[in-house]
Amino acid sequence: MIGKPAAQFILEAKREGINFSLPPGLAGRHAISVPTLMADANTAKAIRQVLGYCQERGVPIGIISNGHQLAAFFASRQDGVPPLRGNALVFSSLQEMHDDFQTLWGHLSKPAFATRSLQRYLLAKKPQVLAPEKLSNSISNYPGFRRRTELETDLKMLGQLFIQDLEQEKQISDEFVRDCYCASGALSQYSLVSREVLRARYAYVAENVPGGVEQATAKKGINPKLTTDMVTAALSRRPIILLGDVGVGKSMFLRHLIRVDAKEILAKSIILYVDFVREPVFVKDLPTYITEKMTEQLETGHQIDIQERGFVRSVYNKEINKFKRTIFGDESDPAEYRKHELTMLAGHLSNDFEHLRRSLEHIKATSGRSPLVILDNIDQRPPEFQESIFESAHSIADSWPGTVFVSIRPSTFFQSRAHGAMAAYQTRVFTIAPARTDQVVSKRLEFARNKVLESGAEGVFPKNLSIDDGDLIAYLDALIKAFKIDEELKSLIDNMSGGNTRTALFFLFTFIGSGYVSTQRVLDVAEAGKIYTVPMHEFIRAIVFGDYDYFNPEASAVCNLFDITTSDGREHFLLPNILAHVQRIAESAGNDGLVSAASIYSFGQGLGFSQEQVGAQLDRAAKKNLLQFSGALDGGSYRPTSVGSYLYKKMIHSFSYIDAMTVDTPIVDPSIRKDIGDVHSIKERLQRAKAFRAYLDTQWALLETETSELPFRWNEVSAILGAEIADAERKADAAIQRRTDSSSRFWG
């Protein structure tokens, strides 16, 4: 099979003695019917063999070749024509390939397969019609920017100060680390992906690491084996790997480990910490760069200048004494001796990495202080860079006194174990599973509230703000209440963040000061002595729209499940069905939760969709973290995520979601397309949502009639959506009536 993640074709290679016997008069012609080729017994056998492989794996193109002849044909098609009744592209000799190389390259090269040139040639059809334009293309100010009130603007600034920037500060307080830390490893009770799939993510690591792995945390806190390894790692001369996905809290775990859990053990350690999320993107000489950063930290954080004259002479005291016994060690001429001695010492200092190692050994020997080296956030960098860092970490662990920690993501670890630098080393691995995102958010809000209470406005708030500390307390109280009692909100944040605490905190920051939330209403309720109850639709709209007036697929953290690539209305339901199919297979297979790309293509093609349609939707799913792609298996595979699961199970039947997606979804029915326009009032938006729902119902009927077994059922979603739209209409009518009554009383 050739192609990744989706196989593009299967080549059946026959020995050279098996020729394709073509009927007289066909030499030089490339488009030949498959039945004509089947007239030869050997050729027919090879064609049937590769046909079986293609249909079994859902691969569209089959090719047979004996080294100097080849025939390529459509082995899987959706136009009702059996593959053995179609055409084949044939080259009967190498000379033909040479003479008509343009045709060979135009249909069988990598770029040609990317544009499906061969399929169009064999089907003798033009490419499938592209999807019509989206409503967003006709909106002059799309995507626009959501206007905020002065109050909301100030609150956004304070939200960044008290919520988002706390963890980014270089000097994070011990109080913050202690109060905001959430132990990892507790599987979420809100995740819409089964616990078996969540566990499998790290169980797969244990199966593929000699000696297995350990969880970094236990029920009662830090895993005692980790603290033991911190002591013995220096003796074993290998780094300790902390394995966890991006944003699960590896940095926070390390800070808590150093400052709280292992504070006594590390009391005499010298912490040398390189955070690669803050470092330059391009680093040419990684060992030199790490050496420079740690040398700087020794001087600024521990008041040890390893270039200072007296320190250098102490480090190389043995070399100085040995030098005195050489021919250059004659001190009868002090000036000449000093000159030669300085030359000798300069030679040692010229190797920065080695000089730092010798300096740390000297520090340990004279003060008993060992270094603890931490290379953190390397998972923010490309896999190749991560491998380079690991090699540097192993070199440090192998030659320096002390312990080395490296944090890395599972996907890079698997790849490197199979083909990269880690394959050559024995590793000690501890996994960092995600913390409960609802707990992370709640603790961060409580910490921010306490800081505001302690400091008040004095010295913390910028001057001339329209909000004071009392208003901020009221706002934080509303959020704290929401995350304490609202189970739907907890489920939304937990699933849509996908276990990434950074994303969860970003969602929180997005909500604070959002133009889709009436901050004044929150404060008015607080002034009346109550705590505002945050409606679910306000959180959804804040996350979906962000800073924009309209849904912007490039900027939003939320994916439009209804987007299509062709003028095929059935495709609106392809991505939800792929997500449901992958989750169903992953949770029933009893393996590591991975579903092969080939089986997904086969599923989509079985529903009547082309490989192009399936591939485009899979690409979107991986880009938006609706599915996680793994290249560890042949052809690649995908694992379900809570993000994708929440979207197709929960958010898809929300009016707020449907309302946003309407402007970004191509409408293939011209009679409906003209009636869906750019509207703004709640009543108009509700009417548009009803029209959009009715349109999707008609397109669903086209897909549903073709198969009765679909893992995702739009008709069930549509019923829930209809009820929510009706409920929103009742609330809108009631609000209009209240305003009318209030106006009547005012003028009466």
C-alpha cells in the first residue's frame, strides 16, 4: 500500500516473466478496458488479486506491474459500475513510458494522486462540483469584531492580569503553586469518551517500554518511586522522562514537586530550569545554548559565577598542581609561569559544556549541593527538536552529577522509541495524566478572588478603570458559583478542552469580558444582593465566536461539523458519522483505542462518499483535535477525543451552535440558499435556524435512504434542536413582552 495517512493505491508486483498479453493493435493505447486485459489468464489472476486487496482495505486504485509493464484501474468506485467493467491505464513497455512520460507523470505521480487525476481519467468525468459559496462570503464586514463596552474591556484586561498571566510569570509564588495545583491522574467523570480509551493512551506506553512506566502521582500524592528515582537517577546516569500530552500540567507538576512534594529532598539541590516555551524558536547549537542558560541561572539564582578567577582555580586545582610538575611549571620566572598557566586554564574554559560539568562536580564536592536539571515544555517544539533535546538530556545525565528531568509528549516518545534517539537508551518513564479541568478552573478563580481581597484596588488595579475590586469580586463569585454547581458547564469545559488545562483556562479567559456576556447584568444582580447564574448559551457563544461578530473557522476553537467540500448535501453528516464511527469502534475493540485510517475510509466509501470527501473531513477532524492521528501503524490511525465526542453528541443540537454555523455552511439547495441571509435580531436568527434545520432534514433524508445503519442519527439531533429553538422562542417572546410592559408603565 502506498500513501499516508490514507493509502492511495496498492501495487501488486509480479515477477518479470509474467507479461501482460494485449490483443493485437492495442500497443501504444493507454485507456484499455479491464475486460480486455482479463482475456489473459495471468493478467486476470493478478487483477483479481489486487482487486481483493483494495476492496478489503478501502483503497480506490489497484496497480499491477512486472517491472516493465503496468496497468492501473479503479478498484473501488461509487457510480454503480463494477470495477472489472471499467477502464485501465496501461503501459505495455518501458519505451512507452519513456515516449509518453507526460501521461505517466500526469496520472501516476504523487502530485497527480493528490489531485485524483487518474480517477477522473478512468471515469472519463470532470471533477465533482465544488460546494457553493457560504453566506459568510457575501457579508461585507465578515468576520467583524465584537464591540465591548468600556466595562467589558476593563474586565478583559483584569481577567488577563488575574487569570491568564499568573502562570506565565517567571517568579511564580510558592503560594500560587500550592493553592492552584491539581493532582493529575484522576479520569474525568464528565468525559464523553470511555475511560477505557482514556486509560489506553498511557497503557500503550507501558506495553512498549522495557520495565514499564509509573504514574507520577498516586492516590495519596506524589508517587514515592519518583522521589526515589530522583536520588538514584544520578547513579543510573539516565534522565527521568515525564510523559504527558500538551497542556496536561507537566510544568505545574514539576513546580509543585520542587516546591512542595519534594521540598525537603531537594533542599540542598541547585535547580537549573530551562523552559522552552519561552526560548527562541531557532537554536542551532543546543548543548551550548543549554549551557549558557544554566551558567546564567547559577550566577543570578545561586550567586555562583563559574567564570570568576578564584572559582576557576578551585575547580582546576588538580590540573594546576599537575601543571606545576611539567616543564612549563617552573616558577623561577613568575611572569612566564603565569602566562603558561593562564593558557592551560583558558583551554579548559574554552569547552563551555565541560567547564559547567566540572563546576557542578566541584560544587557538589565542596558543598554537597547536586544539580537538578529540568528541560521543560519541549513538547511545544517540532519532534526533531524534541529528539535533539533528549539527546542533550541523556548526555547531561550520563556525565553530570545530579538528576535530569525531561518532559515530552507521548506521540514523540512512540516515534522516537521506534525509529529515533530513544531507541538506543534505557529510559525511566513517569506519566502525567490530565488534571480535572473543572478543578483547575475553580482553584484558579478562588486564588484570583483571594488576591483581590488581599490587595484591593491599591497598587494592583491600573488607574481610571470603570470597574473596581468590588465589581471584580462579584464577577468572580458568579463564575465560582457556575463551576461549583453547573454540571453542564463542567462537562463543556472538560470535554472541549480535551484534557488540556491551558485550553480550559483560555476558555475561561475568553468568557471574562466577552462581548457576548452582559457584564452589567452580572453586576446589577450582585448589587441586588444575589449571585448571577451564568447561562450555558453565554459560555457557548463566547467560546464559539471569540472576539468576532461572526463565526470564524480559522480563529475559533470550535469546528463546524456541517462544512462540506462538494455540492453533495449528504456530506453535511459525514464528519459527525466519522466521529461516531471511530468512537464506537475504539470503545468496542478492546485495544489501545486506535482505529485504522483504512477502515475509516472504507466506512465513508461504504456510505457512498468519495475518498476525497472522507480525506478532507479527516484532515479537518485532526486539525481541530476532534480526532488524534497516530502514524505508528501502517497507513496511520485515529483515536477519538472528548472534543469531537462533545461536538457531535452535545453541542450540535444547541441553538447557539447552529446559529453560528449557518453563516459558514454551504447550502446546496438554491431555493433555500436565497432565504438564509445575514440577520441580527433574536427573532430573525431563530427563524433562520428553523430554516437551516429544515434544510438539514431534507439532506439527511437523502443519506438515510441509502443505509439504515448509521452511528450518527441527525433525525434524533434535529428533534432536540427543534425543542431548544422552540424554548428560545418562548423566552424571546417573554423578554419582548416584558420590555413592552415596562415601556407601557413608563409612559402610562
